[in-house]
Amino acid sequence: MVDYSVNGSVAVLMVNNPPVNALGHAVRVGLKTGIERGAKDSRVRSIIIIGKGQTFPAGADIREFGKPSKEPWLTAVGNLIKTCSKPVVAAIHGTCLGGGLEIALFSHYRIAVSSARVGFPEVTLGLLPGAGGSQRLSRLTGLPVAMEMISSGRHVPARKAKEYGIIDEIVSGDLLKTALKFAQEVQSRPFKDRCLRYKVVPNADRVEEYASAALTQVKKKYKGFEAPVACVQAVRSSAELSYEEGMKRERDLFLQLGQSGQAKAQQYAFFAERAVTKWQMPGGSYKTAKPLPVRSTAVIGAGTMGSGIAVCLLSAGLPVYLLEQNEKFLQSGVKLIESIMAGSVKLGKVSMETAKRAATLLKPTLSYDDIKDVDLVIEAVFENLDIKKEVFSKLDKICKPSAILCTNTSTIDINRISSATSRPEKVVGTHFFAPAYHMKLLENIYGTKTSPEAVATVMKLGKTINKVPVLVKSCHGFLANRMNAPFSSEAIFLVEEGASPQEVDQVNEDFGMPMGPFKVRDLSGIDISWRINREVAKVLGTSITKETRFLGGNRYCGLNDDFYDKGRYGRKTGKGWYLYEKVGGKTAVADPEAEEIINSYRQSRGIVKRKITPQEIFERQFYSAINEGFRILEEGICNMPEEIDISWIYGFSYPKYRGGPMFYASQIGLQRVYDRICHYHETCPYSIHWVPNRLLKKLAENNVPFTQWANHVSKSKM
Ligand code: CAA
């Protein structure tokens, strides 16, 4: 795992543990042995540590976390490097992260190619640097930079790292050759003072001021996460305590975090995010299907979603034809794109060059003829089957045979849309989440006839435009909205029965959701849900009136309609479930008028208000969604619980530190979840979503561990 060789007077320790040269046990042993050998080797006067393949070590081996740790520990390896009688040079390329950066900071010199990135991303795994990184980085960079870098986990580009003092030299050309030359040059220099532990933390007397600013920031930015706060505290101790005491403080905080549920959940989410890239569908998988090249695109519909999708494509450097039915809609879409781009530049999310290039790549048009040669089209018109079919029938006639035809539908079965074309194998769903330029989930959907090639193309496109693509099989509502349906219906039922919108929102926000369901409704527009409900009724061959209490055999609550009737559409009208400071305002406050609407709704239907506990609010929303999640698994809409969890994290901003609803259910215990679902099935009749799922029952009864759920899914499908 670590190859030892000698080139002239320099020993080279080449870490060889693909794909990311993680510092697993064998690598740590290899580094320890290599340093000891180099120190003894009479031919050797300096030592290089370098990574083979694509990167310098990108950190500890996360797969070893939670297992009994085996010596030598990273700190012991680092101490050997630090106290080595010969200078050690870290030669960095790729990503030098976590334990990798610890090794580099233990070394006496650090050189890097300009494309390299360094960082301490432990915080994203619910941890902090555990081998002294929080004590040594601040001695190099000063407290504010160390606090920010460690609490954000940001990957810092080499040039910036040089400015911060982390990298000594940026080098070009062949890294090993340059490192050999550098290692020879430093042989004649004294290097003991290069050891970071003897350096003084700059401006240590201002630690209180820096720490309080950093804490205010991280508590706001990473609300609910434990690790960022601990990261700031660890760095703070580098200025307040001696090096030894600081190391001990870091260790204590590391152990505390390591035992927390948050770290476990965040590490699960790390691997879940990678697991969902390994998609499978009947007839193909990520291994067998080849994506088609996408060099040009078109977006049909320049509304909020279409414009947001165009921004995603343009930001990734893809040319986009934006097609609308009239000049007025087209121009408003172009203006929206420009304003999103300007806002992103202002926030530092997009560079000025990217925004300028995007402007040249955008081609507004009113003519279908213009898009006949594009490689991929995304339709983003109104969520109505007839309109979508009309668009697809036109696309089928005009687009070149190889073009991939995507629909940004949030609920409609892909098969019903693709039936309007003569090439259903090219039709695939690409469901973006609002706001499309911000939310990271891309729910890709295959229909019965969609080809694996079309799926491979949109899975790759998702990565290209910096989304997290998750593949699901087509059905009404797919994965995310199918689970969201009971979740948000229950929120309204709870208010119908006696809870206030504020109480429901508070329970959700206390759990870690960034916004409660009523604030979300006000944001997305009460008029939108009003219209969607009418579409659903139309599909069911019925209509909604004041008397409607059931829709499609399911309980229906007309409260949303009463708010709609009063013109309270949410933020856009300055009032909805809440009152806002102005039209388009963001500050939600409770509104007596809204309470009156709710009270008179209850009275008119003879509902006696009852007190509802936070526990009931939580369980009715989240457990009904989990029950639906198991149904989705059982029906093979997705293949593994990871796909559900990642969809919630990136589609609904579910708190990553809880892993996702399915992971959360596994932590609560499936038997308990199942029992509560049975309880609500009895106490909340008339909601199909409370029928306890058979797969859930089976897994609960057999006490099947989370990692085995997916195996039972495929068995239950057979
Ligand atoms: N440990 C184990 N496996 C790892 C790993 C790690 N640190 N980093 C990546 N991998 C695995 C991934 O799971 C993936 O495996 P599969 O192919 O089986 O799915 C494979 O390596 C490639 O990873 P990516 O798909 O993420 O590759 P990428 O090129 O897109 O990104 C990367 C590379 C930027 C290094 C990214 O993998 C990453 O961010 N890794 C995690 C880095 C990290 O968090 N390091 C700190 C670890 S904690 C630590 O170091 C603390 C300590 O010392 C005590």
C-alpha cells in the first residue's frame, strides 16, 4: 500500500491505495514503516510522501469508522514524521483532505500542483480533524481562517492555500520530478523550526472575538449540526491552551462527536450519495449503458421552472434554446434567467465569467424549427397531461432521431407522456425541485419503454449540472412527491383537527427541516396547490366543492381552498397561512385572520378542536411518509432505501444529520415505527396512506438490519 524507493539521496513513499489513497490501516502501517526505514537508510537525506494515481491521500478510510481502531493511529504516524531526523516533504496533487492534510501538516514542507485542493472535510461527516489538525492549522493560517475552513469543510484551491500559508510552493510539470529536486534542495537547510507545534498562534489574544464571530456564523449557517460548533471550539483551544492540552481537548471533542448519532447519520449519507450513482433498471445499469453526448439543449417553457432549469444548463456551459409560445412569456423568462444569474454572481455561487458565457449560450426562440438538431430537450410546461402530450407530439416530429426527450413533470406517469411519441425509448423524466437552480436533487424517471441509454444520458447530465441524480421507476408522483403527499396531507389534517399551523411548523423545524409545511405552502403558493388539487380531481373524473371530504377514496381537507377563496395565496399576496410584512415578504408571523378562517372551517363542519401533542404531529407526518417509503420500495419504484433518503436530503432539505427518513426509521426501530403506524391506522381512518405496509411489517418482525433491507426488497418483488 506504500511503496518505498530511493532516488539518489531521497526516499519516496508512494501511497498506493486506489481510488483515493485513503489512510486505512495498511497505509498507516506502510507510512510508519517507510518513515522508519528512510530515517535509518544511510543513502537517504530527505523523504517525500506522494500519492499514486489521481490524488494525495483524501483522508482516513471512512469504512473503518465505527470498527475497533487498529494501531498505528494517524497521530502516531504523524508524530514519527514530525520528529523524523530527515526533512519530510508532502508532494500534493488531487485532493489532500482530512487525514491526508494531517499528514501534510506533520511534514516539514508542502508543495502542490496548482490543481490540487486541500481541506478538512471531517465536519461533513459529523466529526472534526482528530489528529491535531485543529491545533496546527491555526498556527499556520491564523484563527479566523482555521475556524472557517474546519467548520465548513471547504476544499481550498492550492493557490488560496498558499496565500493562507498552508502550501509552501506551487509547482508545475511532473510532480515527482519537481518534488525530488525540492527534497534535495532542503537537505542542507535546518528544518526543526518547520515543525508547526512550536509556532505561536497569530493574534491569540483576539481568540474570544474570533470565536464568538465564528460561532454566531456556524449556528446560523449549519443550524442543528453539532460538529461545526465543536470545530470552532477545537480551534479556539489552540489559542487558549498549551499544544498538549489543545490536543487533548481536540481528542475529547472528536470522541464526543464520534459517538453521536449525527456522525453516524452523516457518514451513512456520504456513502448513500455514492450508492445512488450505481443505478439499475430492467435491461441495463450504470455498468452497461453508455450515455449519449449532450452538446446542445433546449428547454420548452420559460416559466419559473423552465428558466431555473435553463440556468442549471447554462451554468454548466451548455448551449440552451429557450422556447416559448409568445414573445411576452419568452422575454419574461429571459429576464428571470438574467436576474437569477446576477443574484448567483452576487452571492459568489457563480463567477462573472460563467455568467457572461451563459449570456452568449442562451438562445431565446419562438420556433420549434430551431431545436431540430439539439441533443437533449427538457419540457417544462404546465403540469397538465394534454398540454405535455401536445408538446411531445411536436418534439417527436421535429427533433433528430437520437435526441433525448425529457419531461420535467412532478407527478405524471412518463408512459402517458411518451405515448404521444413514436420513440418512447428516448423519453425520460427529469424532475427538478424548486428553485431548480438551487435544489440539488434531480429525480430521473424511466418509463416501461425508456432505454438504459436515455437513462445513462440524464444520469450523466445530472452530474454535469452539479445535481445529485436519483433514478426511479415511473408511477404517479414517483418517489419524492409520493412520499410528500401523506406528509403534507397529514399537516393539513392536523390543523383541521386542532393544531395551529405554527405548532405544526415548529415541530418540523425543531426536527431540523428548514421550514415547516405551512411556510413551504406559503412559499410555493396556495393557488398552486389549489390548481393541483383540481387537476387531480379532473383525472379522477370528479370535482371539488365545499362539501368534498373525500377525493379518490382518500380523506380530503378543504382548508387550503378557503384560504384560496380569500385571495390568500401565500408570500406572493403578503398573506396565506401566515401574515408577511409586505407582498413578497419573507417574515412569517401568526395572523388572527388566518386563525378565524381555520376556526370557522372547523365550526362549519362540526369539528371540535382538540389538543394535539408534538409527538403526534411528528409521527403523523413522518411515519405516514415512511410507510409510503416502504410501499415504494416494495413496488420496486426504487431499489434501495438510500435512494429515498438522498431524495429527501436533496429534494426537501431533510437534515443530513438524521440520515434520511428510512435511516431514521432504522434508528428508531422498525417495530416501534410499525406499531405507531398501526395505531394511526386505527385512529385516523379514511386515509389509505395509513394502511400498514407488508414489507415494513416483514422487516420489523424479522428484525432485519438496515443494510439488508435492499435484499428483502428484491425478494419481495419476485
Ligand atoms: N474513505 C473510504 N472510501 C472513500 C473515501 C474515504 N475517505 N473517499 C472516497 N471514498 C470512496 C467512495 O465511497 C467511492 O467508492 P465507490 O466507488 O465504491 O462508490 C470512491 O472512493 C470514489 O469516491 P467519489 O465517487 O466521491 O470520487 P470523486 O472523485 O467524485 O471525489 C473525493 C473524490 C473528493 C476525495 C471524495 O470522495 C471525498 O470527498 N471523499 C471524502 C473525503 C473525506 O471526507 N476525507 C476525510 C475523511 S475523515 C478523516 O480523514 C479524519 C481522520 O483522519 C481521523
